Amino acid sequence: MTAPLPDNIWWTTRGIPPSHPSVRGTMWRLRALTAIGHSPERIAAALGRRVTARQIRQIRNGSATTVSLTLRRRIAWLYEAWWDKVPPTCTPAELHAQAVALGLAKKMRWCTGAGLDDDELDQPGFVPKAGWQPATGTGLAGDRPLVGVPR
């Protein structure tokens, strides 16, 4: 009888150490940002470097099968900056974008960052135990959270 392979063997056999953000982990990070009210447009603008809202939607919705390591890392850094921060809602457009994001997250039962297990997030097969819950955040998300972060 043989012992089962560890869950992270998938990563090491493909040359990606488990410490790097995974495509699925990136998806969960984007879903958590949506669940606190961030739109794909706001996320793409914060990431810069020719990232589009369409790319963010594809990753977030699980239809992207590959994401560059650079983009995965930048999304992980953005998630670290914004996981507990709400977007600004000073204009009608900002209010609408937040309402659409929250409505989708509620419909899809996506949890905020508080419902994710960061230690397990990038492991194959990870699924959060928490579902959607309303969240007020701990403050307002800045417009340029990645200033000074390596490209």
C-alpha cells in the first residue's frame, strides 16, 4: 500500500512553488475584492500595465486557464492592500459600480477576504467555507495601492 501524494505535488511537478499565487487563488482573491464592492474596472485601473476589466472578469469568473506570474503577483499585492477596504462611493457611477459588484457577489455567494483562509488559498482544490456576507470594511481603498510595488 502506498501513501497518497501531498496536495501540493501538482505545483512542484509543474515547476511552480506553492508559495506563488495560483490561478485559482487569483480567482478567489478577485472574487473577494468583488464581494467587498470593487468592480473589474476599478481593479484593472489599480493594476495598470494594460490590464483590462475583461481580463479581470475572465479570471474572476473562472474562465481563464492561465494567468501570467506577474499578473498573479500584482493581483495578490492588490488583494493584500484592499482585502478589507471598500471602494469610494462619492459619485453616482461609483455607487452603481459598487452595487453591481455586491449584487453579483451576493448572487454567486462569494465571500470577502475575511472568509478566505490565506494559508490554503493557493492550494489545488481550495474552496472557501464561508459564503457571501455583507461587509463594511475597515476603511477606504486608495486609488494607487501598488505604487512602489515591483512590476
